[in-house]
Amino acid sequence: MSKMLRSTLLWGIFTRNTNVKIIKCVSASSHERRLAVLPSERVHQGPLRFFSKSVTPPRWTESNDTSSDAADRVNEDDPSDVFGDYSRNFSSRRTFRKTSPELLDMRYRDADEEDAPRLEKFRSKTGRKNTTYWYFLQCKRLIKEDKLAEALALFEADMLKGERLQPEEYNYTVLIGGCGRVGYLKKAFQLYNQMKKRGIEPSDATYTALFNVCAESPWKQSGLDQAMKLKQELLRKNIPLSAITWHALLKAVALAGDLKSCFQILREMLQNRQPISQETFHYLLISCANDKQHGFRLALQVWHQMLRIGIKPDTQNYNILLRVARDCGIGDPGLASVLLLKRTEEVTPKLTSGRKTRRTHVKEDTLCQPLDMDAFEKELFVDTCTQSHGQAKESDFTLLKEKDACRIDETQLLPALNSSLTCHSQLSTQSSRLPNLLDPSTCHSGVVALGPVNSASDRFALIGNLDGFLEKMAKEGLEPNIKTITLLADVMEAGSQSMQSLINVAKESGIKLDVTFFNTMIRRVAKAGDLCGAKAVKALMVDRRLAANTQTFCSIALACRRQKDAMQLFTDMESCGLVPNAHVYSALISQASKRLDYAYLHELLRHMHKLQVPPNDVIIRQLEFASQYPPSYDKLKSRNTYLDKIDGFRGFYREWLEFMPGQETPHPWAKYRSPKSETQQDSVTSQNQVSD
């Protein structure tokens, strides 16, 4: 037993001495290798520890730098001795990188190319550092000059990327307002989202501009949807709106043609105690103008309610009503008779928002009668509300008619004035006996029904004709403007007597007639088929030193029913230095197609090919209609002299389509998305590189 213990002890001593010798050899060799690489370093060697007393050694290679940093990091992090750490710290480099003069040259050349744009600095147009308010004024000036694309480029490229200024609320608001004027819906809401991302709080003017851009959008339904989303966002954030913003929202809904939504907005305005003014009824009348079938009746009902609550119409109200009389019908004459010819004392509405409230402040001196929104809306939409109750509708209107018939001794039917009544004395005599629907008090009991109202002049007769309409304006203390005179020319009977009456009215009011007025008169006369009368109006315009434009000859083209008249029109346009456009050719093609004059059409197509005027979609539809055989035509059974040349025209038309360029409809926002110039692209690129 003792012998085994002695042998074990001797073996441990021998192993210990051997390990010590190996460690001493490894340390000596590493010391010699370190002195060979770094001869200036002084190293003190202890039993199992190394201490560096020199300054930081020169970094000759990348591997030495890495190893020294690792050694310092190990000494700082863990001061304890761990076997094997020192050999790892002072070992040779582990990574090898290929290095050659060619690679170094390529590296330095790439670095120089990257640093070259950094030397270019942004230079403003004024040569000095500008402020956000200066950019606001410049954008406002450009927008007034109809240069929205330049204003957007100035804001985004120069202000944000060039001078790196922090934009303010008014910088965004003025650009959103500029987008609102042209209906640039997408860009306006992009700017609005940028405001929210930057933490800029929009003002009431910002929301007004956003609703305005929804109203002016070329796509009305899309604008309406966006306006409703913005409205819900403001309600969710509990942001109060001013009267101007409410009217901007009402405008967006009205231009979309949603009359019921207009009344919903009107209810909310009353609930928020917003004042109802003439501007409110502007948009209600505009909404009525979008209903081409019943718009005139709806507009007159809105007009009567406006007068009942004591709001006096202004000139713009009268102009909108004239536009409705020109474009919209009256709908069912029986229903219109019941609704428009009722007595004023039969209507007793109240000013509420659908329910009675305590704080209903109504001044008695400003309101003749209060307004009941429920009764007003029910009366206005009586035709749609009673469609599902057709029998009840007929019975109610029958009772109303019987009640009116029993109340009167003499029944008078109010028909539209006959177009043959062109004498001014007869016109004024009949107008004096007829009621003026602009004034509900003149709807006396002697008139119980309306006759057929088909044309614009018939509807204009219901509101007093020229004398009654101007007399009503004079009672309100209003005078017509040039827009009023132009709209009157569009709804009056075409003739020299009507034109002379309007010229006299313009002279009395001190209104200077412009080219648009004479173009309207020429179009009215030309639609009646009077080519000589249209040329006479043009001669009168030239006598007043007004130059004819393309629209003037386009109006005259509506009366050119023969080929020689069209050729004379082209000669007159050439003498005036004008070139026919697609609208002029469309008017001529419509006249030739109505008479199936294929020789006339053939000559017009040759003339278009000669001038290389691209046809639009309207011209293509007209020519497609003209090139088709009538549904009941059979050339084997009968012969039609008007259709003898249709085969030749069809072949020429197909060949003509192959050689004519097509006209592409430009995008409404294309001119506001103009591509940047090369200098702007270079400056923006350099700024992006500097920012990186």
C-alpha cells in the first residue's frame, strides 16, 4: 500500500515539472515573436503574466490593431487569469484580404465620385436663405397666376429638400387651396397627410380648402365619398366647424347632386346653431340643377321657402335660377301645379331641426315665417316619398284639386307662351295677366293648373319673362350683371326683338357686352336654323370691335345645312386666322348626318384629313351612326335616293379611320404633374445624397 502511494506521488511531481517547462517555453517563444514584430515595445515578463509599459504601438497592419483591441477588451472585462487567453490574444492574424494597387485605385476613384456631389450646395433663387413666410407668398403668387405645378415644385424641391425648412400650417393650407381651385383631389389629401405626419395642426381654413377640393373634383362621386370621410374624421376628433367650412361641405354635396344629403347637412347646421344665409340657398339651388327632370320645380320650391323665412335673394341666386330654367324640366305638370300654385297662407312652417328645442333664437324682424325642416323636406320629395303609396298619392292630389276647384269661380289654365308670340306688346300684356312664380303672393286662386312646359322659354315665361324677372330683381334692389344678361339670352325666344331688348337692358344698366353674350345669341339663332340671322349677329359683334373666336364659328356651324355653307365657313375662319377644331367639325357633321347627305360628310372628312384634325369620341359616334343602315331599310325591296351613296361612304369611312390620328382625352391633373427639368432633377439628387 505504501509502495503504491509513493509511486503516485512521484508521478504527480514529474507531471508538474513537465507542464511548467512547457509553459515557460511557450511564453519565451511568444516573447521573442512579439519583439520581432514590435521592437519598440518594452515587455516585463513575470511567472505567468505579461505587462505592457509602452505607448500605443503603431498600427502597421489591420490584424495587429484587431489583436491589441481584443487584448485591451479582455483585460478590462475580465481581470482574472484564464488559461489560453493570452495565446489567443497574441496569436497571428486570422483574416486575410486581397490588396493590390489596382483594387486600391478603384476604391479611391469610387470614393472621389461619391464625394463629388457633396461639394454642390443648394442655391436659392434669391441667393440668400429664405423663410417659410417668403415661400408662402411665392406659392400664393404662383397659384394666382395659374401655376400650381410650379408652386408645388417650389415647396417640395426648394423649401423642403433644398433649404430643409420646417413648413408651417399656412404653407400647406395655401397649396391645398390651390389644389381646391382645380380639383386636384389626390395631391390635396397627400399634403393633408403630410401635415398630420409632421405634427402640424390643421386650421379651419385647411378643412375649408379640403372640402372645396372635394367639390371641384372632376369625379363627383369620389369627391363626395372623400368629403364624407373627412366629415366623419372631424366628428370623431370633436373638431368644431365654422360657417364657412359648413358651406364648403354643403357645396361638395350639392355639386355631387345629392339633394337629400344637402338637407341632412342643413339639419346639422341648424343643430350646431350655424346661420342660414343666401349662400346656403346657393348650394341648394345648385343641387336642384343636377336633377334634369324635376329640377325647375324643386328650385322654385326652394325659392319659395327662402322667401318665407325672410332671406332676400341676391344676384347669384337669380343667375342660378336662370340656369335651372335653361337646363331642367318641371316634371309632372299636375304635381307641379299642386305644389307651386298653393296659397301662401296655407304654409306655416317652423324653424327647427326636426325637433323642438328651448334655445331657438329667431328674430321676428328678419323672419317672415319660421321653417320646419321636416315639412320642407316632405314637401320637396313628395314624388319620391309617395311612389310606394301610389293610390294615396293620387287620392291626396285629387282632393287638393277638388278643393281648389270649389274655391274658385273661374278656372284658368296657365300654358306656356306660344313661340309665335314675338310681339313685345303681346308678350308684356300676357305677362301682366299671368302670375310670376318667383313671388308666391302672385299665385292667385284663378290659376289651378299648369300647361305643358317643354322648352326653356316656356319655363322662363312662368317666372315673368324678361319684364317680370327684371322687375322682381329691381324690387329687391338688385341689378343684373353680364352673367345675368348672358343667361337671359339663353332662355329667351330666339329673335331680333329679344336681342334688341337685352341690348337695351345692358345699356340701361351700364353693362359692357362681351364675346360670350354674342356667341350665346348666335347659338340660339343658329339652332333655329337662321343662318343669315346668325351672321347678322356676328356682324353686330364685329361692329362693336369684338373679335370672333372659334366658339363663334362653332355656333354658326349649327346653321350650316348645306355643303357650300360649310365651305364658306372654312373660308371665313381662314380669313380671321383661325383653324377649325373638333367642335366645329362635330357641329357640321351633325347637320350633314341629319339629312343623310353623304357627299357633305365625304367632303368634311377629306377636309379634316387635310388639316390633320384628330376626331374625338363625339365625332366617332356621329360617323358610326351615319354609316349604319336604317333598321327597316331593305335595298332589295325599295330604293332610297338618300341611301344610294351609303356603301361608298362606308368604305371611305373605314379607310379614313386608318389614316387619321386619334384624339386622346388628357387627364384633368396632367398639367399639374409636369415632369421636372434636368437641373431640378440634378439638384434633388444631390440633396438626397447629402442627406444620406
